[in-house]
Amino acid sequence: MQTRKLGPFEVSAIGLGCMNLSHAYGAPVSAEQGERVLLAALDAGVTLFDTATLYGFGANEALVGKVMRPHRNKFTLASKCGMQGVDVAGDGKLVRVIDGRPATIRQTCEDSLRRLQTDVIDLYYLHRWDKSVPIEDSVGALAELVRKGHIRSVGLSEVSAATLRRAHAVHPIAALQTEYSLWTRNPEIAVLDACRELGVAFVAFSPVGRGFLCGKLTDVAALDAKDIRRSMPRFSPENYAANLKLLPAYKALAEELGCSPSQLAIAWLLHKAPHIIPIPGTTSVAHLDDDLAALEVKLSPERMARLDSLINQANVQGGRYNAQGTSEVDTENF
């Protein structure tokens, strides 16, 4: 397995995003299937596993903790705080809440450690910047967790280059995570360069465009009723119909290279810069194996340029989040 540097860690060049097993794309998989995927990833050499308090409102952390505890010394464990399920109405129904107050971060970390069945979390991200709390305060709380030995390093998710710099001045940031793929280019504005300058790893989630770049999702009407893509503008029937027109030339290039469309999307990220670490997610061992084979795909500068021109911010229709989702990410000077 090829490796890349993430803060104090050397991790597999492709990590595993564990969210899909419990959250976001319809019904969660069975515990048995989740275990199969997690252990298959470990057996294949994956050493970066990414979860969060939010995913399944704790269920994903519990799954990862139960399955991976016997293998804890073999991988780098990443989780996230600052966005979790809260019983706001007192009716037992959890709703997603962004809360970056230091006291909440400390309590969330305690809960995460218990669910993950570990004494320390290797990389702990602020999942969203709570804009009602100065970033310095939230990162200060995370720095305190490092000093106490509860976490080993600090990460940020979905923040701008300016916010990254403010945070990094308080405590070294090991990794910044946000969506990045051929059809989501926001990080190219400023964040990628800021990460390179500061020595921060860039962790790319949704590297296959939430399934679009796999080339198999042709009808958004087939999505599960609870699939989060139903609320995303680029997956609306009108926009998605337009976006599908980008795929034939892209799939033709994958065929030319003898790889799958998914492998081509991940290989593009790996070739973009050595500080980028994609974390595709899947519920299938077969898809996992396909994703990891992206490490064998070689792309010349000419083919990289061709890919850049085939699918990019100028020809993809629709935003990546709806109005609410957009308001929750830090996109100023992204």
C-alpha cells in the first residue's frame, strides 16, 4: 500500500470514509456487512478510517469501535465533533445541531472515546465551524484535548483558507477535510494551496462525486427517500440530466486507460498533489477493492489536462448543497 503523510502519521494513500455504513444514503447496512467492509479494508492495507459523531447519531462510531478495537494499533483513527444529534424538543427525536462551544467539544470527545472503545483518537476534526463561536475558541478546546492525551492531532472540515490560517495560529492543524473531485473544485480556489504552504494534509471526501463519477447512477428517481442527495441541487432531475451528458467522454477515457470510472476519479486526485488523501466510502467489498485499485492507474500530464477539461466547475450544473447546507459551510474565499 502506498502511503502519504498526515500530521504525525504515515497513512495509506487512500483511506476509508465510514459514513456510508450508517448514514446519509438511505438505510444503514447490517452490522455484519459493515464489519465485512471494515475488515476487508484493513486486510487490503487501508490505515486511515474516518468516522464522526454525526454519522448515525453515534451508531457509526459504535460500529467502528466494536469491529476495529482488536486491531487498534494497526490504523489511524479519525473522528469528528461539532455537529451531532441533539434531542432539541425533548421528544426523544434527535436532530442535527452544529455546536462548537468548548464544553460541547469536551463532552462530545468523551462520548466518542466511549463509543470507539479507545483511549485516544488519532485525528479529531471540527466537523463544521460553528460561526457563533470564534474558531480560536473551538480549536483551543481541541488543543486542550491534545494536551490531556484524549486526541493526538486536530483537524478541520469545510473551512476556508482564511479560517484554516486563524486556526493554525492557535494549534497546528494536521488535516483539512472537504469535498473534492472532478465535479467539485472549490478547494482549488485557495484551500489546497494553504494546506500545502502550512504542511496540512488535505483529505478529500466524496472523491467519486457522491456516486456520479462511478457512471452507474443514471436515474435520481431511484434514490432512497432518505438519501441526502435528493436535497442537493446538482442531483435535481433537471440538473442531473444535464450532468449525465458529461459522462460519455469521461467513461471513454476510463475505457481507454483500462480502468473503471471510479478508479479514474480517485487516480485524478492522487495525481493532483502528494498532500491529498482521498477517502471514498462504500458498503460493498467489491467496490472497495475497485476503489483501491486506483493506486495502479497512471495518468500523464496530458490526460490530467484532458480530465480537467471534461468535468469541472464551469460545466457541472447545480450547487453541491442546498441553501441551508451552503450556509453551514465556511465558503468565504474558499
